Amino acid sequence: MTSVLLYAMRCLAEGDQSSLRHMNFGVKEIESLRQLQVADLYRIGSLRAHCLDIALNREVYWPMIGNLCRQREIEDLIQALIVADAPAEMMQVLFGLNQRDYTRLRRLLMVDPAVGRPPDVDDVASHELWERWSSRADDDTSGLLTAEQYLDIHQETALSMRAIWAQTQRFAEYGHLNGSSDTASPLVGGDE
């Protein structure tokens, strides 16, 4: 009851009249709410009287819970990618994460700062990466994968996320998915 009344006081302070009306606060109740002090909320907590009728609106609750779960999954995925040393550009493209938030998350997750370009992958690793990337990219001409797919490739190949991002961006840039019938992987160093 204390929490609900505190919420009502906050709605009043913020001018959220529609929330107060939705909670069935009328003009007289709002006026009495204006007179309440924080100490009064503690006194209300000790009373045996109960002035609230709280009910769960399932039509609002379940979509809200679903949304929270999706947000948590996205946050977990962002953290997993950052721990795997995903570059800032990748995080911006996939999630719209700005540089400040990216840096803050790297510090929070205690990921060492990245220095310089990612090392180029050798021919064998490039072929393997090409196979895994092209099988997931299907006919998408952008060559962009989902965050989960990038993480899967990282776990399957043990290549750094920076190298995976840089190399798959090269694959996409050279247009190997743009209707090309050539299924051979492009090499880092040139001819086969």
C-alpha cells in the first residue's frame, strides 16, 4: 500500500493526472494526497486498514514481461559480443550502440582495450570463415548476419570477433553474395 501511495504521490508531482484517474483517485483524493508527507507513508504502513484494491491486468502484464525478456536477451547478447571483443562499428551497425556506451560497457565488463587493426586471417581460416559466413548469409546481398550468427561463428572458429567482422565485411564488399554463381571462397592473399 505504501508503494502504491508513493507512486500516486509521484504521479501527482509529475502532473500525471491520467494515471491518478486510472487508479480511481478523484478530486478529493488528489487534494488529500497533496497533503501527505513521506512520514505519513510510514504511519500508513503500520495501520491495519487497507484502502486499495489491486488487480493484475493480464492483457498488459504479459506483453510487458515479453518485452522485458526480449530486452534482457538483447542486453545479454550485447555483453557476450563485447566480451568476445566485438568492434565498435559492429555494435553500432547491429544495435545502434554509440561509442560512449560501447566504451562504458567494455570498461564495465573489464575487456582490455583493443589496439590497432585485427590481424588478417590466414588462407585456411579465411576458407573456413567463408564457408560458415556464406552458408548463413544466404541470398542477403548485404552479407550482414544476425548478432547470434556472428557469435556462433566466433565460437565455432575461435577467430577473434574483430577478425570475423573485418573479413566478412570484405566478403560482402567484394560482392560474393550478389548473384555470383562462384561458390569458391575469396582468399585473403589472392589466388588458390
